[in-house]
Amino acid sequence: MKITAQEEYGLRCLLQLAQANEEKGLTVKEIALGEGLSPAYVEKLLRLLGKGGLIHSVRGVKGGYLLNKSPQEISLGAVVRALGKIPTTREICDRFTGNRTSCIHIDNCCIRAAWETMTAAIHSFLDKTFLSDLVGGETKVRQALNHQTLPVLTRFPGNRGGGG
């Protein structure tokens, strides 16, 4: 899975909102300053997050952006889907057909099973991880995520489940 800059920066913007005053929110300028991004790019990200139903804006002098739900209710899966997409096994397989219009292994592919397992694990992780899980210092977050993913990681040969 490829994480795009749009997904990375959009998640960072949401994390700022998750840690902001729930009633006041943050302005585009405050978010842009906090992330070292241009206000125009932050506006684009916030527009996508709004279309995805994750945030809304409050107009006026004291306006800003607020989360639509609590950080405990916004999954990383929802964030990634609002900002981009999670590739499906079919998209992965359709991309690599060699010199043909379809893969020569379309009827019996041992690699497809690996992609299906991988994409299912990614979907599961993203949908079970919430913004609230990412709030805190890196050590706290790493421990929580390693604990959450340890059973999945230890099933794969060659992986000791220690995380990165």
C-alpha cells in the first residue's frame, strides 16, 4: 500500500483538530502553521475531509474547523477513504498484466492469495485504529499499536512481531 502525501498531511490536520478545543476548533491558518503547509493546501485537505463527512466548518470571526465525531469514532480507514483509497486485490492484479490485457495467471494465481491476505489485514488495521489511538507521545502510540497488531504480525514467517 502506498501512502500519499495527501493522506499523510490530511491525517496530520485531523490529529491537530482531535487535540484542539472541541468547541473552538482551529482555523486554516493555525493548521497550516502547525504543519508547515500552505493555507491553500490545507484548505484542499479540509475540503476533502469535509466531503468525507469527518469535519465541518464554523463561519465567522471565531470560526474554524471541528471534527464531526469524537476522535474515538473516526477510524484511519475513514480518513484514508476520504483522502484517497485503499487498493483492492483486483486493482493490484489488474495493474500487472505483462504484455497482455489480462494476467496469464487469472484463473489460478498463488500471489493473489497473498494480496488478499495483505489487503484484508490493512483494511482491518485501518478500521480498528482511531484518531484517539494516535494522540499522545510516539512511545505511547507505538506501544498501543504494537499491542494491537502483534497477533497479526506474528503469524507471518520471518516476522518476530516487534514492529518498526
